Amino acid sequence: MTTRGGRTEDCNRAQASVRLSQARAFLDVAQLVGAEDDELANDNVAAALAVLAGIAAADAACCASLGRRSRGQDHRQAIQLLAQAGSEGKAMSRALVRLLDVKDNAHYGMVYVGPQQARNAIRSATTLVDGAARLLAP
């Protein structure tokens, strides 16, 4: 389905649980990699994993509260949809904006993501994962 905010796909709470599980796994690994201090690329890897965690958590939140998730080519299309995801939506959409601001450098860039940016990305991903978990709570 295509809406004003972009293409969406129907989903349910069971699928939300799967996406939340994936988000937690990405976040766990991001935190592990971010804690290492032996290679220059670790901050990029930690930030990249945090972005993946945030995207998966956004899907989980939208599936849990709206019954649909963003499926557009541009992840920024999910921001408007996520803002509608219950009481957690607005804060989660702001966290997603912050993550998507570092996505290109973390995933594809030749410019290194710095330690503070990586920590901020992990913090934003944590906001999204925790918010999605609250929306999925019985």
C-alpha cells in the first residue's frame, strides 16, 4: 500500500516480536563492538549496527501499534509513520532521525564515524528498542 508517507506493508504483533528480537541482537552486538578500543573501524561498525537496530525497532513499533510498517526505499519515510506509533512514537521518531543522520557515513562512507557519534547512535538505538518493547508489552 502506498500512503502520503510512502509505501507500507501490513504486519502483526507476531512479526513485531521477530523484528524486536532482531533489533535487540543488532543492539547487543553494537554495544559489544562499541566497547572495543583496538581498531579505528569499530566506531563505524558500532554505529552501523545501531542503525540496523533502530530500523528493526521502528518496524517492530509500527507493526505492534499500527499494523503496518514502512517499506519505501528511503528509510526516512518511516519517520512520519513511526511518530504515530502510540505514546512512544514521537520520541522514537526523533531517535530514528538521529540514527539516519549517521547511516550513510556508518554504512557506506569513507569518513570515519567518531567515538561520540557511535555512542550517540547506540543511545538512539536503545531508545528505539526500549520503546518498541514497551509498545509490545502485554
